[in-house]
Amino acid sequence: MAKIYVGQTALQIRLNLNQDISNVYNRVLIRFKKPNGIMGFWPAEVLDPICGIIAYTVTPGVIDLTDTGLWMVWPYVYFKDGSITVGDPTQLEVFEEGESYIAYPYGQVSSIGEGEVQQ
């Protein structure tokens, strides 16, 4: 799982379809589901059509990953013949800027702010 921070710059989300889409795709999206359940999509670019690698470059201030928590992202490809391929979902974990996180057993997570001392 990728770790991303709110307001992070120079971020590119890349997904691998593991299939050749050269000369057969019409439109490529990266669909997402925010931690609050809202769904949407970003227009993706094809970096390697033979391997099926697609990407979306996050532009801070234009489209931000501002909601902290677990995001789900997956590829969504429209082919020229009218068919659609939906890839497997991947989780992205978005954290607040300037926070340190410690993982506890059983999936519990606690945060320690800057300047605080961990006991």
C-alpha cells in the first residue's frame, strides 16, 4: 500500500493493467473512491500501451488528495469495440502533513504530532 501525504507535490499514480492495450483503447480513466465513500475519476494517460501501464499526475491546488484515510483506485479502460475493462482496486493511504504515525497491533493507528514526545 502506498503512503501519501495531504498536499504532496510531484505525485503520479501509476497502475498496471498487465495486458496489451496498444491500438485498441479509446479512453482510459483511473476511478477512485474517497474515504468518505464519494466516487469519481481522473483522466489517465497511457505510459506503456504494450504492458498496459497508465498514470495520472496529481496537480496540487487543482486536484488534491485532501481527504485523509484509505482511498481505492482502479483502472477503467474503454476499448474501441465498445467493451470496458475494469482493473483490480489498489489502496492508497493518505495522511495529514507533518504527522508521524505508529502502527499498533490489530490495525489500530495512533498519531503523534510534531514536537510531541512518544512514551
